[in-house]
Amino acid sequence: MARWRLLACLAFACFFLTGCGDDEPVKKIDLSKREEITVIKPPAAVTYAYLPQYSHTVSYQRHHLLVEYLSQATGLTIRQVFPDTFDEHMNMVGRGEIDISFSNPFVYVQIAGRYGARAFARIVEGEGEINFRGQVICRADNPQIKTAKDLKGKRLIAVDAYSAGGYLYPWAWLLEQGLRKKDFQEIAFAPGPGGKQEKVVMAVYSGKYDLGLIRERTLGILADKIDLKQIRVLAHSRWYPGWVYAVRRGLDPAVLAKIKDALLALDMKKPDQRRILEKAGFTGILPAADADYEAVRRLAEAVESRG
């Protein structure tokens, strides 16, 4: 039986191979004839980053309409990226991974000094303010804190070592009251990626820390999450320069010109653009130059020297 099976298989193979006879024409391939294929690469996206003072969700919600507008107005592919920390934001600018940086002025003077970034626009907030300030907050029911004299020995949390409204500006106020770092039981910065302003408020609200340093307008963002009556604003800092748009060193000037023109063209009087500005928390955008932030450089130097 096995012999018959073998003979049947050989017969089938012979039948199959008759289809590949010598009479089949041989097709030769001339390898000397080649055609170059051009691969069209899409244009690289221009990267846009909002310093992560709030959570990535809030950063996206506040700026995605603005990014979409810039893409449409300039004809460029613009993509919002989300650094996890202030340090990461600065380093990404230095590595050329963030083309357009929207940051607080303290971070701006760092990336300008370290990496050659340059300011080109600044925002207007509220009723036409181009400056902003920080706040010192505590729980409203904390019986131990009534005035600045009561702050010694307390536990303090700030947003980030490079936060303007959430550290530099209100810390300057503490220095003006005669307080120094050694006067506090603990000084901490909000942990983890993004959402640092909210984390400071929540840390004070929960009682984990006695004092918090935040930028003005932060409390409004948490109005649907906590009872704001439980938070007291103990003090406001002085007014200092506000948030700034900066371009990384080496970005094509023609690309920057398109983006700058589109930003400066935004107008609250136009309903479609009003929605974009309001979502971002702006009321307008103005031209800016590096010299506009010299006061922040001087303040940072003074705070560092006095501790």
C-alpha cells in the first residue's frame, strides 16, 4: 500500500511540473535600468508647549483652540506637546524639542540665558493687565495664622522652584516681611508631573501644609472641586511681568513671523476669536522683547542672594 501511495505522489508531481516546461518564455530583468522613487516627507510639525503649571488636561483644554487657530492661520502643522515638569520644559527648549514656549517670566529668563530663547509676545489678562502677582494662602480656619508674624515655624509648600506666581513673586513678599528659609519648619514643592498649582491648593486645603504659594487666579480653577471659603488669601505679592511667548534659538524666522502675526491678530471683538482667547484665559496678546523681563532677572538675583 505504501508503494502505491508513493507512485501516486510521483505521478501527481510529474503532472504538476508539466506546466513549467521549456517552452515557457523567459523574462529577463535589466538591472541597469533603474527609476529613482522620491519619497515625499510631510513637513515637520512646529511644537508648542504650555509650561505645566496645571494638569495636562487643563493645559490642553485651555490651549487646543489656540493651537488649531494658529495652524489654520499660518498654514503650518502645529502640535501641542506636554512636558511633565518645569525642568523638562526648559530642557526640551534647549534640545530644540519645543519651538514655541508659553511660560511664566521666571522660566523665560532661564531659557533665554541658558539656551538663547527670545521673547516675542506677551499676554493680556483680566481687565487689561500685562502683569500678574502671586498669593500666600492658608486655611481660613487656621487659628495660628493671622498676620505675617505668625508664619515662623510653619510648613510651606510652593509650586516649583522656577514658578513665578507660585514661588518667586510671593517669596519676595515673605522676604519683605523679614522671613527667611530658616524660619520655616518645612519648605516643599508640589510633587509629580503637571497640575502643580492645584496640588499646592489641595495640600493646604487638606491641612498637610500650613501655607501655600500660588499664582493669582488659580483658586478659580478649583471652584468646582473644593469649598473656596475654606481657603484664605493671606497676602498678595507685588505686580511683576506676566506670561510670555518665546521662540527657541534657530527656528526659521519666516515660521516665527507667521506665528507672531497670527497671535497678534487675535481680537476679542471677533466672536470666533473671542472664544479662543477666553478659553486660554487671555484678553489680548501684545508684542514683547527680552528687555521687558529685566525686572524678573533682578528679582531672581535678589531672592537668591537673600535666601
